[in-house]
Amino acid sequence: MTSSSFVLVVSTIADVATDDVIRRLAAASVPYHRINTEDLPFSRSLTLAYGEKRQGWLELDGQAIPLPSAIWYRRLRSAAKPEGLDHGIYQFCLNESRSALVGGIAGAHTRWLSHPAAIWQAEHKPYQLAVASELGFRVPRTVITNNPLAICRAAADFGRMIVKPARSGHILHGGVEHAVFTSELLPAHLEDLQGAELSPAIYQELVPKRFDIRVTIVGTRIFAARIDSQSDPDASVDWRHTANPKLPHHQVTLPQSLQEALLRLMARLGLKFAAIDLVETPEGDHVFLEVNPNGQWLWLDDMLNFGISQAVADWLRSEAR
């Protein structure tokens, strides 16, 4: 195995999208190594060396891993806490392990889908909004605050208003992970904003929708799906909130000017992969909502036969032979 014929995949054992791409790499006889991040540090050993000659770029369980031609930085997931280990020590070990892995590979001069620094920066929704606005996208009127008075002023200004997290769409509560969906802030909510000061959130005008648009970009390939979210009350504010497996989806070709703008956004964010959410208004305008730099796509391949998994595999293998 040489460094010119090898793909490194950093993901988790639970990510079925990674499984799908791995199957395609294997079918094409592309050599790869997959790191499931929940294996570190308690199940596998990691070795990085500087200032001395080593056979490999890094070692996992003593196995030399050469510098890959491409790295797919997909997901991080924490290892389970070993029984009896103090929680503070456990958290310290996780943080140190993550720093060693991500910090160790981040300096690799190779092709990235996408680089950890770009992903980390792009995960911050306030930053996304600023960049999209600067590039000329229409964005919803927005206030990001933990001040109840500012929330009330925004509601008076915007009329119907939604709230969503500034970064993470998941929260761990009582040992159980919960999704945090975009929700409409109703007048009754404004009467009791106790707790709103504990965390800033994004408050935006509720943009009238004809459709939601989900755009998945791999390199320069654009896959756009029109989601008929307004046909289901549970999906009308956040289409992810529905339990309806038959929510209508359709392939759509975006206007050329919008496609070019989306690729400029990707370049500005330093991303080679992203899932981007837009709104198509009743008038046919497109409004930027947010970017997920490592979003899901398998349901789109299943429903619309997009071939996004194959596009990811093709991107990774393009210089891996």
C-alpha cells in the first residue's frame, strides 16, 4: 500500500451513510482505512510521531497508516464511559483523544472532504448567515439573543417568528439524546420566556414557503430536492419533524445563477461537501436557511435515486488509484 492509493475515513460505527460509501470504495477496489471515533481512546491505540523517522504517517494499534490521497472527515462520536471511571477523568480522556486524532491529521497535505477546521467554522449558524448575506443570498430577518426583551421586540417586528439553535440540533437530557427542531414561537410562549436567558438562540421571521429545498453538494456536483413540506402540518415549519415516510420529494434543477451562488458559498466556507437548506417562497424566490457541513442524504438516494453516495465515493477515489 502506498500513500498515493489510499483513502482514510474518519467516522463512527453508527453512520450508515459511511457504510454505503465504504461498500462502493470496496467494490471499486480502492484501498481505505476507516477509523470509528468511538473506539478511541479506550478500545484502540493511536500513535503520532514528529521529529523521528517512521514507516507510517500515523499508527493505529501499532499498524502503520500512510499519508492518504484523500481524507473523508465525516463524523465524531464519543466512546462509552468505562465502568467505574470518574466522569471528569472520562471527559478529559475524550478531549485529549479527540485533540490527538483531529490535531494529528489536520496538518495532512491531501484532499479533504472536508477539512476539520472548515467544518468546525461552518457549523456555527451565525457565521453561515453572515457569509450568505455577504454573498448576496436572501436571508430571513434574524436576531440572535438570550435577552427576553430583544425576543419580544423581534416578535413585534417580524410577526410570525421561529426559533432554532445557534449551533447544535441535538441535546443530551437525562442521558438521552433529543433532536431540537426549528419551532414557531407562539404568542403564548412570549408570555413566559423564563429560561430563554440561559442560552442564546436564533430568532427569525417565518418565511412563507411553497417548498423546502434540500441541496446536497459533493465537490461541484449539485443534487437538489424539492420537499412538499406544506402538505403536512407537522412538516410545515421544520420538514424533519414529520413522521410521514411518504412526504413528497421531487428532483429539481435550480436556476443556474443560484447554482453558481451555492458553489461560491461552498468555496467561501472551504467545504467540499454540504447539505444546504433553502426555502422556495410562493413567489418563486429562494431564501437561505442554513448549511450542514456533514448532513445526511441516504433517504434522498432511496427516494429519488440521486446517487449521492456514489458521488462521494467517486470524489474520494478520483486520485486514489
